[in-house]
Amino acid sequence: MPESNHTLWIQSLLDALEASGAEGTSAAEYLRAHRTRMGFRRVRPQVGAFWTPWKSIGLNQAHFTRETPFNDPHLLTLVIHEVRHLQQGLVTALSVYGELDAWQLQYREYERMTHKLSHPALIELLSMPLNWDRSVLSRARELMQAYAGKGYRVDLLPLYPLPREIAYLLSRRPPNGA
């Protein structure tokens, strides 16, 4: 895609995010302020979108194309999810705690936009507290894989952000505020 077409595509997506509500506006502002690169790439089918350590966002070509309508709730909420990971930073984003935070944001927004949320795993995920309770985080990991499939490798992530996970393993005490 020529650069000018890609720039127009990004601008249209950011405009659609802003029109989607407060969380979309916040995500669009973040993407603009950080000049976040976005594009398409084919990855495992269980992945809708992804972030990179280089602070870019990729959309899975198996699910989205440049012809996907900009107001598609799945597209918009996945971008909001990935922006949350970029805001969290690498260490938190690579934890079940970070995933639960992003999933809850994504699917609350999806439910707000569509008024539909029927999968039992998503309904239970949204009812969970975002805290340091290891049983909650373990259950969240199970629910994510129940919804996305075993190819969604959240099982490879520590429950807590890695420094907190190491501290827990050494002390058997959850982080402060648990």
C-alpha cells in the first residue's frame, strides 16, 4: 500500500476510534502522541491483533483487511486492547494480570458498542476483580484459553508482572495491595 494510502487508512481508523467513545478517544490520543506504527501481518488464528516491544500494533490479516469497516466493534476494541498493553509497558503487558486488564477493557467496550456479550467465558472474565489474587488470575488464564483456544498462549505468561512474580516465588507473599 502506498504511504499516502496507509496514512489515510491510519487517520480514518483514529477518527473511528475517537467516534467510538471515551476509551477510543483515549486510545487515538495515545496512538497520535506516540506516533504508533500500525499495519497488517498474518499470525496464529487465535490472535486478532498484537503489540510489539518497538511500540507498534499489528492486525492479523486472517481477521482484518484494509477493507474492514472502520466502525467494526471487533477492530476498534482490539486496537483499544493493544493500546492498553503499550500503556502498561513491557513488564506488565507480559503477564496474566496485564492480559486480564486489557481483556476486561476490550470486552467492556465491545459490550457497550454492541449490547451483546454471550460467551460464558467473557461474561465471567468481566465479573472478575482486577487484583493480585493468584486464584483469580489463574482462572482468568483458563477463561481466556476457553474463549480463544489453546493456541492463545497466555499459559506461557507469569501471573504477575515478572519482578512481582519473582518476589512472590521468593517470599510466597502477594504484592502489596492484594
